Amino acid sequence: MTAPTTPDLLYSETEEDLRAAVRSLLTAHGAPASVLAAVESGRPYDSGLWRSLADMGTAGLLVPEKHGGQGATAREAAVVLEELGRAVVDVPHLTSAVLAVRALLGCDAGRPEVADTLTALAGGRRVGALAVPLPTAPGGTVPTSVRAEPTEPERALLSGEVTAVAGAPGADVLLVPADAGLFLVPATAEGVTVAPVTPLDLTRPPARVTLARTPATLLAEPGQARAAVADALLTGAGLLASEQLGLAEWCLAETVRHTTQRRQFGRPVGSFQALKHRLAALWLDVTSARAAARNAADALATDAPDAAVAVAVAQSHCSEVAVRAAQECVQLHGGLGMTWEHPAHLYLKRAKADEIALGAPGRHRRVLAGLIDLPGPVG
């Protein structure tokens, strides 16, 4: 019997170099301050920053080298998402470079449409979106509201509607799960309507996608399509924990900075015992979230047999830590934290939106209970 592999929670030198490069780019770009000026423009994402990130290779981290990607693992992708969460920038990394890419990797790479789309996404020339509702959790049945009408081999007309699709505004291609499999749909195809809805998180706007007899190309038959979408959702949920970790770390660091500089009664407010206790408790939460997020990233990178368990643990914990850190950041900044000019509200909105993205914490706990054969409460 093979002994279980011990998870590696430490960052490698390569991962730290990647972190430094991404953080340097985001700092030069002015994030998160630049996001405040950008969200009022109504643009779906920061295309200039996305091109810069793609030029660094981050858009193709999970894409094999033969398709123009970096051939990296979920560990490297997690580091990038930590930094993007720390800067709460509006780029489609999670939706395109993670969810869409992983769904494509689950399809037959011999199909020219799959290989060509992977290459385009890896180079940042196109942006993809997996057309499932953002709250869809891994480990369950993906709701299919789209029907396919075959017209010729590997071609069909799709009709239906998918709500709350993150990354759809601004996407060039849509990967649409339907009753007959997974289909590729250009966003400009006939019959496609992408209607943005009013978002809570201004940096990751969702949309309602409507298809009216839209021409589409088959990428995977139903069985393979279900497996591909399930893998994409599991990977997305596991890496979302790293984004939540980065968000929580920024909130903690910013709150400590503010409370050590803000003075009342001749003393820094951070020296008051009640605030010390709150910040110490938050530090412990963030530290444990880091362990959970790193464990999930390592499990996904090594295809560990308990990857689903690691993801469920990370999501059920990191979601709540991110919300708590953002709430503390707003509250302990006092009146300043309630203003539009301070970016704290962006972190709180992202944290609250991420809390229900790819499954709420309670949903992940129920999945975890089943995975480890732990019975839930009776009644």
C-alpha cells in the first residue's frame, strides 16, 4: 500500500519569483487605487492590464506548452490569484485562465477547435467564459438549461438561457454545457445575447446569456462534457481560495497599517487592547486560511486522491475568513472605511461575491461531510 504524500505548503523559489513579478506589475499599474477609477467606466475588465498579464504568461499557466502555454500547475496559478486578490483587480483570470481553460483541457485535444481555442486563451488573444451560473458548486449536478438541435456532425443550434455567468461580459468565446455535450460559441455568433446584470462585485460583473438557435461547435459528448465541467469547477473552487487568501491578507495588512498610524488620545488606536485582540484573532484566521488554500492548490497540482476534500475544506474556511477580514477592514477604518474613495468597499464586495461563487461555505461543508463519511445533524 502506497503511503499518502505529505502536502507541500511552502512556496518554491519559482513561485516567489512569479509572485514578485505579478506584484510589481500590479503596483506599477496602481492597483487597487486604479480599480476605483475604472469601475465607474462600465468596462467588463481592464484590457490593458490583462494584456500585460498575458504577456507575462499568466493567462496560459495551466495550458500545456504544446498549445502555447506554460505547462505549470495549480500551485503557480494559486500564487497569481493570491496577488490578484490582494489587488482586487478587474481581470478575467479566474473565469478565462482557470475555468474556461480547465474545461477545454477535459475535452478531446485532437479537435482543432479545442487546440486553437486553448492557444488563443493562453496568449491572451481571446477571453473565454464557462457558461454556468457562478454559484454552481463542484461535486454536484450542473444545471443544464440549454438544448441542442443537431444540424450536422459536431454542429448544432443552441437555445436556452444561463443566468449569472461570470466573465461573460467581454468574453470572446463561450463554453456552453448543453443536453448534448459541451459546445463552443463565439460571443458574436447569431442569436447570442449577453445582458450584464447589476453586480455586487463591481470588478467581476456577471451576465445573463441567452441563446436563440445559435450555431455552435461540439467539443465533448455528454459524458466527457460532465467530467470536464466538474474538473473545471473543482479547480476553480480550489484556486478561488487563494484569491480569497490574498484578499484577506491585504485587508489585515491595511488594517494594521491604519491602526498603527491613526492616533486618538495621544496613542495609536492599534495599541488599545480591544483592537489588539481583534487583529490577533484575524491574524490567526488568515494564517489558517493560508494553510487551507495552499493545501488545496498542492492537492490539485499533484492530482491527489483527496483533492476534493482539500478543496471543500479550503472553500468552507477561506470564504468566511475573507468576508471577516474585509468587514474588519471597513469597521476599523472608521468613517474612512465607509467612503467610496477608500478601496475597502471593493474588498468587502469581492469577498461577499466570492463567498457564494462556486458554492457557498455551507454547501462545501455538506460535500465534505459526505466525502469523509461524517453524518450530518438529524432533523
